[in-house]
Amino acid sequence: MNKLKYLLPLVVFGVFSCSGKQPQVEGRSNALASPRSIVVVYENDVHCQMDGYAKFAGLRDAIADTADVLTVSSGDFLQGGAMGSISRGGYVVSLMNAVGYDVVTLGNHEFDYKIPRLMELSDSMNAAIVCANLVQKGTLTPLFKPYVLKQIGTKKIAFVGVLTPQTLVGEAYAFTDESLKTLYDIPSEKIFNLVQSAVDDARKAGADYVILLSHLGLVPPVSSVEVVQKTMGINAVLDGHSHSVVGEEFIANANGDSVLVSQTGTKFQNVGVLDITRNGKFHSRLIPLDGVVTVNKKVAAVHDSLLALTAADLQKVVSNTKFELTINGDDGKRLVRKGETNLGDLAADAMRFAVGAQIGIENGGSVRVTVPMGAVKYQDILNIMPFGNGMCLIRATGRQIKEALAQGASKLPEESGGFLQVSGLRYTAVVDTKNGGGAAQVRIENVQVETDKGFVAIDEEALYTVGLSSYVAYEGGEITAFRESEIIMDKVMTDDEAMVKFLKSLGDEIPEVYRKPQGRIAVKYVR
């Protein structure tokens, strides 16, 4: 699929922008005398939940009858589902242009197709894109505007963008050229200064209010709360990244002033509504999207057209299953990033089978969704593995394999996208929490390799062939153990293609052996 096809919907539906740069201050000509309140309708971490945009826009339209409205996103919209994967983000931009977003910031998953593709998509997006802390390596020169001013009525509102430095780990491959030279940076140590500088510049430019569109979340390495506590001049933070549900919380900033923080969850779980009263008070609330009945007909038409455009490919049946293929544990909570699941087993087996390896490895962060009982369609495969990672065959020592397992398990008992699901291998992760309240200590034990004679202890000096994604082999930041391994085959297919190939090899139905996890990974806690 070529670039023209990715952008075709942008042209077909009349939402392609040729204007290029956004003006520094944007306004609405009929609003200068408006006595109405200001409302910001917001979302974060939609992750290609495409059927939510029509309701999102419909809610915005209903509010616009009585208030002046702006529409914003706090990132992670380009990736996470089949429609994003099949178009490398192009269809998502089409739909967001139809909605008519005013401002967006970048999430870490905007980098999944690498920065050249991000720049192509940004040229096609009608909304202003703001990000204060994505810079050229070795400089503080931003790739996007740190902030943009929007004039609504008599007020100027500045939107500042900020991106999690964790992107440098999870999407490390996006920041290098073909020679693996790093071209871009998200400097953690400069984040507070870069945000403060953008806020100060916006205030000097006449901003009455400053809203931070944050893709930091409530998690390390730098949280949105820390940014509030170490800066001044921000009125509200519309947050993302951690998929938290935060209706309205107030955090004291460096001056002791209260700053509103809110986050909507993920995949249009909720829509956020931020009210700015005529006397400058900020309040936010979350509205579950399931309860929204108003639909924007234009956005719905674009969505339906995109579905029709891709239906022939996405609805192809690859296999069938009599049981759920899950990323969750028995308690219904996500487990694939800290323990074994039946879908994790299936994915690792696909990695092994596709390239004929002795061992298969798949990181839990690349296994994204549960597939219900019934027909397994190509759309389901892309939802499971939306990143299009290249499949590799490497030759690694037993020592390197053990190191990779240790790196993947190092965050236990917390989740990690680097946690490794395995095939042709089994191991035990021992989590020792008896260290006086500090971080848990994790060690890997009883690593065994499958042979014709059953499972035997891995030999640290021996060489094994391993089927895995390019992300785990050398592109990602969580697993670095294989960086010096010999690459036998490099990016011979994508990981979703590997899954399709494996499922077809199993026949028309996924075997009963995959109904439950197969006991490849044991996690033991010492307390």
C-alpha cells in the first residue's frame, strides 16, 4: 500500500489540509463578543477505537449550542488497532480531520511508524500539533511548536504539549536513522524547564489561560503531577499515557496554586469535558461514551466509508477458536505483561514457527487485545499485533537468552511491555519482596529448553536459534540482551504475517491445547 492510498480518504472526504503551518493565534470571527462560557472537549489514548469519533464529535456539537468549544487530544491515536495498522495511521488522520480537532499533542505510539511517517501524517493533519520536549539530538530545538494560542471570545487559551521520555525506550527505533545514529531526543532532565519556557512564552504572547496537553500519565519516569509541582502558570492538565480515569483532581503547583488534572482512560472509555467559566474557574467531568446518543453524521459517514474500503481485507477469516484467546488472567485483569496467558503462548509459538527456530520469544507489550470465541479474522490479528514489527531469526547464546528473560521480568511485580512470552522454553521468575520496603529483587531460575528428549537445562555457552521481532532483537529499549547476537534473517515478514502463517498451519481451528496457559512461565513471590 503506497502513500497515496494511505492519504486517499483525506482527499475523498474533503478534509485534506494544504495550508501547512498553523497561525500563531487562531480564533473564531463570530466569537469576539460572546458572553458564553468556554468548554474544552478532550480525550486521550484512543488507540484506533475508530467507531467512537462520531459520538465524540456529536457530544462536542451538542455542547456547542450553548458554549464556545475547543476539541483536543492528549495523544496515542495513530496506533493500537487494525485501522491504524493497515494505513500506517492515515485512516486515523482522515477521521480526526473530519471531527475537526483544534489541537493535539503526541503520544509515544505516534512514533510506532517512525518519525518520517509521523512527519508525513502531521502535514496531513488539520489540527495544530504541540510538543515542547521533542527536540533534535544535542539541541533544544523542538520538532513541533511548543504551544499554540487559540482565541475564543475575548480570551486567549494556550495549549502546551509534553511527551513522556519513556518513548525513548518503548519506541527507541523511531529516533535513529538507518545507521542507528540517534537523531532526536526527549531529554528527561530538561522536561520541567522546557514546559516552563513554553508556558512563559505563551503568557508573554497574551494567553489568559494555559492548558497542558500531557502524555506523561501518573507513572515514571516523569509524571504529570511532578510537572505541575515543579512549574507555574498552568491552569489545567489534560493527561494521557497511563490510561487512568481521573475526573477532576487539584494539585498544588510550585507557587501553591491549584491546577486541575484529568484523564479519560483509554479507547473512548470516557469523553472529558473541561468547563472554563466566565470568571475563570476550571472544572472537569467525564462522560462515558456508551451513554452518548448524539452522532455527528459527517464523521459517521467518513468512518463507514473507511470500513467499506478495508472490509474485504480485514474481515477475512484466518482461523476459528472455541475459547477466548486472552491477554488477561483469571481475575479479568491484564496479565500478559507480567505472566503467561494462552494468547501469549500462541504468539510466541508463531514467532518460533514462522522462521523455523528452536525458541520463540514475544514481548507482552506487543500482544495487545483479547480475541473472543468464534471466527478469528485478519482484523483480530492486526488488533493483537498492530505494530508491524519485522520478524527475525537470530543465533543467541544461552547466557543472552537468560539475560533477556531477566530484563523482561525486571519490573515484577509491576507490568512491563518487555515481559517475555516464550515457546520451546520455560523458566521461573522469583520475585523477592523481603528487602525492607525497597524495590523487589527478581531473579530467573530453572531455564529449560525443549528438545527431542524433553526439556533440559539451558547451556549458557551453547548457541540457539531464536525467532523474535526486530523490536525485541535490536530496536526496542526494554530488551537489549540480543544486540550482539548474530542475525540470520532480518525482517523477513511482519509479526502479524507470522501469526497468520502459524494459524493457517494449525488448520481451520485453534487446537484445544491453547485453551489454557501451558505452564511455560512460573512467577513465584518470596515475601
